[in-house]
Amino acid sequence: MTQLLPRALTAAVLCSLAGMAAAQNRSAPLDDTFQARVSGFKSHADIRLAASGTVTGTGEGETGNAEFDQDGATLEAGSKWRPSIALKWRFSERQRLLFDYLDFKRSRSEDISGGFSYDGGTFDDGEGNSVDIPAGSYEIPEGTEVSAGMEFKLASAAYEFAVVDTDTFQLGLGLAAYWARLEGNANGSFEGEDYDTRLFNERGVSPAPQVRLQYAPNDQWSFSLLGGGFDTSWGNFTDLDGHFYRASANIEYRFNENFGVNLGYDWFKLKLSDDFVGTDTFGPVELDGETYGPVTANYDLRGTGTLRVKGPTVGITYNF
């Protein structure tokens, strides 16, 4: 009995030393308990609009029908530095909690004061019916200004389990909760009156799967990839049809065990679609002494907007 205690203590010490040796072989970036990454995100954005559907018009005893499928226009929103924050907490050998935040914000104003002229033309509905639109000059009062803005914020909290975990490589699968907010507004001034209109305001939470890969060949360098996304039907972010995808890549170099710098690239896309079905009546309209209308239009349309944001990130990391 007296010999069992020294043997047990010897075995415990050997196991402890073996664990310490294994931990020393593990790359430092994979062995962090906590990491905070604060970066600047030079986001370049574009917005693409598209529409498709059918419009049927009835007036003066005639009916016209038009079908169209237009890719629409792509609006370049330029580049701007925005904040990006990422936190990581490892609370067991294979389990982590990840937190991310980024946003996108753009606005643009134009002074449209002055005059313009129209040389005239003809509108043809493609069914053999046409209307002549007369030429004319038009004046917009001084001080008339229009502006528009859009803001998109995204925050996520994710639980991750490392299905592959070696001394230099990890593959983690996670389930995230994404909080998103999309807001757009338009405002302007006309003859001394100010106008402000909120075009849309969507916000809510959605679950999303995500995957993360990290490779750390030594204690100084670390390379990681992150991807995820959600369908808008999964949560309460919006009633519109659509989806959100995000992907990022990051390289970190550490000066010591606590501080480092990072360089990366972030990309995300938000696509939303909505249906517009209804009936409107226009007119009558008088052109060149003749009266046209009224015309009743029945429309069945689907509009789609796509926001794409991408750009480099650069920042600092704190690890322990």
C-alpha cells in the first residue's frame, strides 16, 4: 500500500509533463484563450437593380400587353474606410465562441437647380400604339437638392466546434446568430421646403451556418478563412425574399505572444426581391390638343436589389 502512493504520484507527474510537451508543440495562434482583432475595412460597394414582369394596359377600347426582363442599372457607391471588429474565445480544447461586427454606410447629394430642355419624342408600347411627347423647356428652382443614403450593419455571435484539430491546422463548423439592419432614406429641398422620406428599414435576427479554417505553421504566422450565410426566410430580418453571403480571408503576423498585425480581405452580398401586383388608373392626359385616357394598368412585377461590398482590411490583434 505504501508503494502505491509514490507510483501514483510518479504517473501523475509524467502525464502532466506529457501534456505540457504536447501544448508546447502546438502553434500559439491555435492555443489562444482569447483574441481581439480591430481593423479598418476599406469597403467598395455597388448596388444592382433589376426588374421583370408583365404590364397590361386598357384604355379607349384597346388593350396592350408588355413583358420585360431588365437587368437594370449598377450604381457604384465608391470606397470608404469603416470599422471591423472580431473577437474569439476558446473555452475548451475544441470549442470556441466567435463575435463579429462590420457595417457599410453611404450617402450622396446633388444640386439639380437650373433648366433643361427636351427635344421631344415618341413612346411606343411595342404593340403598334404610340404617343408623341412634345418638346419643351423646363426650369428647376435654385436651391433644389436631392440626396439619398443607405446603411447596413451586421453583427454575429457563433458557437464553433473544431471537427479537425491538430498542432497546426483547425477546421471548425459553427452555428451563428446574425443581427442585420438595412436602412435607406431620401431627402431634399424644393422652394424652401425640406422633405425626408425613409425608403426602407429592415432589421432582425437570422440563424446561419458557418465554417472556419485556420493554418498556423509556427508561432508567428497564421492564415484563416471564414464563410457563412443565411436565407431571409430563416429568421425575422425581413419579409422580402433573398439571401446573404459572406466570406473573408486573413493573415496575421505576431511580434510577440500578445500583439500582432493582420491583413485581410472581406466580401459580402445581400440580395432582396419583392413582388408588386396591382392596378392603377392614369389620365386623362392632354397632348397637342388631344386627350388620351384614362388608361387602366394591371401589373405583375418582381423587383430585385443586390448590394455587394468588398475590400481589404488592415488592423491589429491582441492575444492571450
